[in-house]
Amino acid sequence: MVKVTIWGSLRSATDGQVEVEVDARNFKELLDRLATEYPGLKPQIERGVSLALDGKIYREAWFTEIGPKSEVVLMPYMTGG
Amino acid sequence: MTMRYEKPATAQEAASILANEPGVARVLSGGTDVLVQLRAGMIELDLIVDIKNLDQIKDITSEDGGFRIGAAVSGASLGEHAGVVALWPGVIEAFELIGSTQVQGRATMAGNLCNGSPAADSVPAMAAANATARIVGPDGERDCSVQDIPVSPGRTSLTKGEIVTSIFLPARPERAADAYLRFTPRTEMDIAVASAAVSLELDAGGTCTAARIALGAIAPTVVLVDAASKCIIGTKLDAAALEAMSTACSAACNPIDDKRGTIEFRTQVVGVLAKRAALIAYKRAGGRT
Amino acid sequence: MALDSKMNRVFKVVGTRPPRPDGVEKVTGRAMYGADATAPGMLVGRILRSPHAHAIIKSIDVSAAEALKGVKAVVTAADFGVPDDLSIRDVQDNCMAQGKALYHGHAVAAVAANTAAIASQALKLIKVRYEVLPHVTDVDEAMRPGAPIVQEARALENVAAGFSENVTSQCEFGHGDLEVGFAKADKVIERSFTTAATHQGYIEPHACLASMSPDGKGDLWCCTQGQFQVRTLCAEIMGMDASQLRVTASEIGGGFGGKTTVFIEPVALALSRKSGRPVKIVMTRDEVFKATGPTVSSSMDVKIGMTNDGRITAAQAQLRYQGGAFPCGTVEMGAQSAFACYNLDAVHTVGWNVLTNRPKEAAYRAPGAPMAIYAVESVVDELCQELGLDPLNVRLKNASTKGTKSSYGPTFDDIGLRATLEAAKAHPHCSAPLGPNQGRGLSCGFWFNFGGNTCVSLNINTDGTVGITEGNPDIGGSRAAISQMAAEELGVPYDKVRTIIADTNSLGYNDVTDGSRVTFSVGLATIEAARNAIKVMCGRVAKIWGIDEDAVIWEDGCAKPSGANAGDFTPMSIEEIAAISSNTGGPIAGHFEVNADGAGVSFGVHLADVEVDPETGATKILRYTVFQDAGKAVHPDYVEGQMQGGAVQGIGWALNEEYIYGKDGLLQNAGFLDYRVPVASDLPNIETVILEIPNPGHPYGVRGVGETPIVPPLATLSNAVARAIGIRLFELPMSPPKLLKAIRQKG
Amino acid sequence: MRNLHISTSVNGDQTEFVCAPDETLLDVLRNRLGLTGAKEGCGTGDCGACSVTLNGRLVCSCLVLGVEAEGAEIGTVEGLAMGDHLHPLQRNFIDHAALQCGICTPGILVAAKALLEKNPNPTDEEIRYWLAGNLCRCTGYDKIIKAVQIAAAEMRGA
């Protein structure tokens, strides 16, 4: 199981939980599980999210492997100037 | 667009062309205002009359101890003229504040005057210097005080067909000098939010015997503030005299709120500028504070 | 792709300052920018724009314009389809108003004609009937229930109740218990701030040349930060396959984020399709200000608690950003960045995006961060003043470091904030004496930096020189840095490498030049492409020598046997290998395609000394120093250039730059005269101190540097002014009328 | 619209062109003579990207009519280098990274050359004020000022 930190405005979709646990080995699985288990997250996941894995921000990479002890943080999809 | 371009050889010819033009016409000298307006679509012209071919239009000549400056003399040329710079440093510093080095390569004092902007930098300085403009029109030639030419933003007292052919900066006695200061948010490339020109004459003891103080960008036209002059005439520009002068300047303001500044700001700052310009002029004239 | 294990690598080319490859073209006037292209039979395109801030377009009559001699095509929204994708539809509607003009300057029609004069005349003949609607340009007003609604039904599911429909999204970040945190504080300060919208102010107006042929193929030449993005947007809007539209990026005269989308390109393509001729559109400066993408304006509240010894106990912010007439996500980045510099137990940020009748914002250097960090750094500074604490020491005490749980969630890896603060503390600027009416300001800054989709093709020419094809427009010297990294990796001299920027047909998809990503991502891909080419070369040499491929190594531009056991062979140089490539298997190349991650966040610290004229409110900058972690400065001149340029843009933002709207909702200062970017005489030298704390996500340790430097100047200058005259302003710009008013009110 | 026939000299070459009376010198240079080194950043004399010399004076070519070029001598960035030999300002701008995007560079080079002809040994402040009409949004001006100083020293033979 992977613990995922959810940002504030999405917590209404996770019954107010800051962290949720899902069974996933990579980002693709993680996003799929989140969308299934917390349907309220689906619109945001479809609009785009980034994921921080142990402090490093990934914007799209589905197959990035997640270790059982990894810190995973969901973030909005971001752009720069 | 069917704008025509004419480049007459004499002032009379220019006046006649302008007088007989049924459409919208403008004079082109340095072009740093008229071409901006044309380009920005603020004006649509039927005719542009380039006056740079006129006789003596690019000349600076000595006259009665002063200087006559042709209407096509650019800021860059004027600034290189040691005689004018020595006699009227405030007029020169005002004119040189207009635009960039590039704009100085083309801009003219006559153009700055005839554009009719309340924020024109050289106009308060010329007014303080008691400069006159020579005007040629369909009915001949006349001279007019510089401060009587702008009548409202963008408008002048010139009648149809009239053009300014030169500006005359008069002689002045020893122990006299002028100075100009403006406020702009940037150091350069900006339009005066408020400005002040001060021209002084001193006696041998350093007492101010005559003063002309002109303010810009604080009213629809340049304002000569006699009440402010009176505050410093007969003084050595002590703090109290300066404070009174500054207050008189602020009292003479009739500014607007716009994107460049507020009524409050213009009113306050113009007094500060007048005070500082007076001190610079006083020092240039040989006075010691 | 992680940082090379040989961490103590001695670089030969990286870190030097060679001349940039495009230098001669640019100093001789030969470089081709957006407006410099021409094509045979080319027409001039011009755009008619809304004179109203908000109006229904009842009808457009183009018949008189079409009838004008020399006019070859007129287009309106009716000439475009309705894309399925909402974000594409927004881009299209921004390029050509659909039914409603949403801001002053919104495009409503366009013409293509033989000459510019005819095109301008034709615009005047287009009759548009408008029904003028109430408008709103201020963010706080737009949020209130009852405000004029810019677009209906655009709010996302997560917006709380009680706002007007203009509030399109809401975001929240943070951790810890604020109540507990504030209770521990000895001093709590809460302040409200506003910042004006500013423009990137690139000197080159947008320009493009479009050519559509009757068989549906299109070519587009334009100044852009991302030709692939332009292709995606234009192909969708025009209903074309991506393969049929080739986009070539010209040299680009500045972007800073503002050239990451399209404004005129689809219009030029539509005019070209309709006229059957190439069409060039060049924006005027007036159009650039009115109808491209400035940054957001903001209204913000910040509350911070601090102990008497300078420890921040809790921090909270509410950010309200307006990004113009279409939804945008800038506030999310502001909300995440706001407190990123600090190691906090309790932090909470809420942000709202708001629609107004202004042009849709575009990215501008660290989008969303400068204003949020301005507000935070102002309150931190005020707390230092109130508690009598040294502002630099307080920041050191609270600075984020490796292991800090960031305000946006993840735990920081190696970051350079502390080192940067220490460098500032040790710098002579920090202790230089100050005179009357002078003050010294300090601020930290932060930006995420991004990687992204990147392709690089590296070809070994038959003479052993190197051609690199990459896909990101060079906005500030990146071709030099990329050539350096290739030269470093291949062991060849810098001048043997030439890097060019490909059109969209010559390479796979590359993300836009944004997010400080190019030197990082393209550099990374170049290094990997070089390694792939090296692998090919070593393989060829192994065959020649008849030894195992693993027994050949690459050193100093030569293939060598890996050791005595591999055999005794004379090393083969890249020139020798290239010369016989026909015999050994054909051309030699290395490619690399990646969606790069691991860009590594970046921190900066700025110090400024100012003098305020108490009689006029004018602020003069006396001294300015930028400290920033570059990871590894590949070409230090251009790293310094980014630091200096970003700082000066921030200085303009702090002091004078602003979008000024009248009560009529019209933009009042759409020109460089009254939109006051700093000129040379406004500024001192901008001193720079580059720190190099290697980024673990890049083989050479490179970090993006382009965006962070615009973040700190806002608070740096506000803090300096506050210390110079004892008055703190809570709005930007700190224009002289505002400052003088505050000075006089204080008395 | 009647076009006018103009004879002029551009970078020392006798040149003729026709243009409309309301066409700017900048448009003539770029669109009729193919000299696209001068850039249009604003069209209103506020950015300096179109700087050229007109009879030896530095001007914004967007604020000059093409017809005013009759009998004049015009200098543009294309005339700075002598053959393949760059002007010291050009070389030092490259060597000292005084350009990033490069769009303002032609105008700044023409302006800086005009300055050094008038004042071979300017102070930093004199350079900053002389170049105040040339906006640069990339560099923060620092490296431009330094490159002009280095070029000036080199041209003085210092």
C-alpha cells in the first residue's frame, strides 16, 4: 500500500482525509486506484495532476515505480514561464 | 490613406499651402509628436508639410545678445551650441529631457511648443525665459510670447496657415540664470507629472531682483506664477522665502487626476520642484545660500 | 539520468564562457525574427479589436471591407469551428471572440490585404454592432455576488459557496494546526496586499507568417517559445492533422512566458486558407499590451506568527488572483510557492482564480509565485522589525532545508536556500553603511522548475564535427549551453558543435521553452544522446579492433582500449571514426527522447539598497545583489544574465509597471511610454553571486535558473523602502504618488 | 496614393526607392530595401529597437518618414561591420554576453556607436543615460554597459 498526501481542496473527495492509502506500484496504478476509490478526485485527475515522489516532482510519468516507503504527494499539474 | 507630402522652400509658401489646404494638415519638423499621432491613429492627415527646407530653419543665430533658434533645430544640435547652453542652461536642460537620445536627434523646441501638451518640458522653461516665437502666416510675420501659444491640451493660438519659424531666447544681465526640474517615475523616457522652471536675476549682493517661475503639467497650459516670483524677489532665497514660493506654486495648480499622477501628488510635488529649481538657478547665477 | 557518480568531475567546457553560436547573426542584424520573414505573394493581415471591455457582438457586417479593392479575405469567429476540447476552445475564443467581446482589445474580425494601408482601411469598414454589458476588472469586485459575470458556468466543482460565478477554482495547501501554531507566537501580524498586473514586456511584438495551400497543407513561421505547442493548438483549431502543419520557430525577441500560447497564428492561418495566399500578421505594441497575456493581478491576506527569538510558529495566506476572461491555474502555483522558503509546522494557503474583463493571463517567469512571496516576505520582514530581529538571521533560522516538509507537501531533497542565505550574509553588501533616507531590503525567492518532453538528435558528421538538432527556441543563449554540454560529453572542442532548433517535422514533440527547463532538460537529453553516439562509436571501433564492445572506452574525444587486457591499440579519434563510418555501418548518430523529471527546485536571495526622496516619493536603487543556486552554471555569463534580467523585471514590477484600467474598463496605458519598464538609467549594476549546489536530477547537476530571479525583487524593494522611511506599502507598484501620500499621512 | 521616388545613401551605398508619403523610414528599410536589422518594437519612439543614424544623428527610424531620406545619409546595423570584420562593439557584445534574445541589440549597437563617436570615454552613467531610449528586457542592462565600456577602451587603444 502507498500513502498519498492529498492537497487541501481535494479533501472533500476523501472524506477529509489528508492521506489516503491505495495499492499501487506505479503512478498509473495509483491514479487509476484513486479515481476508482475516490470518484470525487476524478475530475481533477482528468484535468491533470503532478506527483511528488520522495521530493521529486513528476508531471506525467505513469510508470515511475513507487516503493512501499516512498513519500507520495499529489500536486496540481503545473507550468512555468 | 491619401496623405500628401510637401516640402516648400520658403515660409510664405508653407503658410500658403497650409492656408489653402481644405483637409487636415500638419507641419513636420522633427516629427517626434506628429508621427506618433499619425502612427497611433490619433490623427488622419490629408497633408503633411515638411518645413526643413526653409531658409535658416536649422540655424542658431545671435540676435540682440540673445539667440534665435530655427524651428527645425534638433535638441542634439541645440545642446552642442555652447553659447545657448551658457546663456539659458535651464531651457537646454528642459529641452534635453524630452524623449531619448534618438528623439533628441529630431525633436525641436518649436514642435514641443506647437504640440500643445501641458506636460511639454521645454515650454515652462521658455516661458520662464520670456522667450518669444516668430510666426509666419498668410498675413505675414508676427512675434508672440511663448506662454500665449498653447491654449488648451493639444490646441494653440496659431491660426490656419500660421507656422512657428523660430524661437527667440532673449539676452539677460550678468548674475542671472535659469533651471528646470520635472518629476517622472523613470529617470528618462517619461512624461512630466509636474514640472517647474525658474529664471532669476540677482544683484551683486546675491539678492534676487527679478524672477519668472513657470509650471508645467499642473494645469491645461503652462502657468506663470507671479505670486511665487514675488515671494523670492528681494530675498536671498532663504528657507522662509522658498517655502512661501513653494506654497504659492502649489496654490497656482489646477491639475487633473490621470494615469500619470494624482491632483494631490502634482500639487505637492510642483512646489518641491520649484524650490529645488530655484536653488539651482540661484547657484548658477552666482548666489550663495 | 541522475547526477553522475563522478561528482568531482573536472569540466573542460561546461563552466567556461565561449561566444554564443548565434552571436554574429544577432549583432549584424542578420538573425531572422518573427516579423523578418517574407514570402512571395504575401498579404498583410490586421485584426479588428473590441473597443469595449464587455459586450455582446450582435452582428458583424464585413461586406464593405470585402468589397474594398486589395482586400483578399476577411474572417470572423464564423470562419472557425467549435473545438470539442474546452481548453482549445478557450484559446480559439481568445484569438477571435465568439459572440461576446470579453475585454478591451479582444479580436472580433481580421482582414488580409495587399498592403498594410489597405488592411487598415478595411478594418474601418467592418461594422460591428455591440450591446455593451457591465464589466469588471478588479479581482475583489469580480468575486462578490452580483458582480458582472464574465463567463457563465466555468466554476469547478471545488469552489466554495458564497462567491460570484467569476470564481472558477479554489485550491488549498498546507499542513499542521494553525491554531496551535499561532498560540505559540509572541507576535502575530496579519496584512492585506495587492499587486497590479504586469506584462512580460518582450521587445519583439508577436509576429507570424502563415501559408495554407489548397491541398490542406500548412506552413507557419512565428516567434514562439514552443513551435510544437503552436502546432498542437493551431492544428486543433484549424481542424488539421498535426502532420499537415509544419511550424518553424523564428529567432525570438523575448518571451518570459508570454509566447507560450497563440494569439494571432490561427487567425493568420484562417486568412491564408481563405485568401489562398501567404499572410503575415505583426502585432503593434498597442495590441501586445491589450490582447496578449499579461500576468495576474492579485489581492492577498497573509498572517504569520513569530516567537520573540524569530521562530515562525504558523503561517497562513489567502490569495485571490484574476487571470482575465478565461480560467487559469496560476493561483495554484502561487499558493504552493507562498511559504516554500520556510520550514513550518503549521501552514495553510487558500487560493481562488477569478474571471475579469481583462486579457487572459499568460505565463510570466515563475507564474504565480512573485506576488505570493512578496506578501509573505513583507510580513516576515515586518515581524523582524517589530521584534527587533535581524532579517537575514530570521530567514536562516526558518529556512527550508533537506528534509523539510514543504508548504506544498513533498519533503525537500538537497536544496540551496541556506547556502544562499549564508552567501548573502557573508557578502560585503550586507554590511555596507547606509545614509539618511536609505534602507536595505532582503527577500528570499523560490520556484519549482520543470523538465518535460524533450527530444535531441545528435549527428556525428563525416568530418567528426557534431550537429545537434533540438526543439526548444533559444530565448537567452541555450544553444551555447547545449553545445557546451555536447562538447563536454564527446570530448570535442566547443566550436566543433553546432546546435540548431528544428521545425515540428524534424523532431518529436518538445514541450514549450518554459519552466526554466531548457538547459536542464535539453541539456540532459543532449548528454544522453551523446552517450548513445559514443556507444555506437565504441561499438564500431570494437569491431575494427576485433575486441569486445565493453573493452572500448571513450576519453577526450577518442575511443581507447579499456586497459592493458583489452589489447594494445592506438586510440581512434572522433574524426577518424567518422571518416570511415561508411565502411563500419553508416552514419553515426545519437538520439534521446524523454519526458524529463527531477528538475530540482531553485532558491534565490536578493539584497537591495534604496534611497527614497521624502518630498516626492521617488525611489532610487543604489545597489542590488542577486544570490542564486544554479546547480551547475554551464555558461556562467548567461546564468548571470538570467539573474540580472529577472531581477530587473521584478524591480519594474515593484516600482512602476502596472496595467491601468479606467472606470470604463478600458486599458489606459497600452504602450511603452506609460507602461514603464525600467530603462538603463534607472538602474545600478546588478551584482550576481552564483552558488553551485548540484541538482541530483541532472548528470552535471544543472538546475533551471531563469524564473527564480523575478520572485524576490518585489519584497526586496518593498522591505528596503519600509526600512528607508519607516513606512510600509501593502500594494505594488510602489509608484511615487502612493509613496508620497503614505509619507505625508505619517507626517 | 502616389508613391514618391527617393534617392538616398544607406551605409554608404547610393540607394533609390519609392514609398508612400506616410511610410516610415523603418518600413522602407525593412520592407523595401530588405534591411531587417532595424526592428519595430513599438512604432512610437519608446523602445529604440529601430535606431539608425540620419545624417550622423541617432534617430528612431519609426519616427522618420521615408520621404525625409531624400539626399540623406543613413546608417544601420548592417553597416557596422567592415566586410567580415566585426566592429569592436559587435565583438564585445558577443564576448561579454551583452545580448540574450538579441532583438534590441541592433538598435543598441547603433546607439552605442553614435555615443562613442561623440564621447570616446564615457562614464557608466553617461552610457546609461545615452542608452535610456533603448529598452532591453532580457539583460537588466548590466552586461550591455560593461560591453560598451570594454569596446570603448579598446577603441581608444587603452
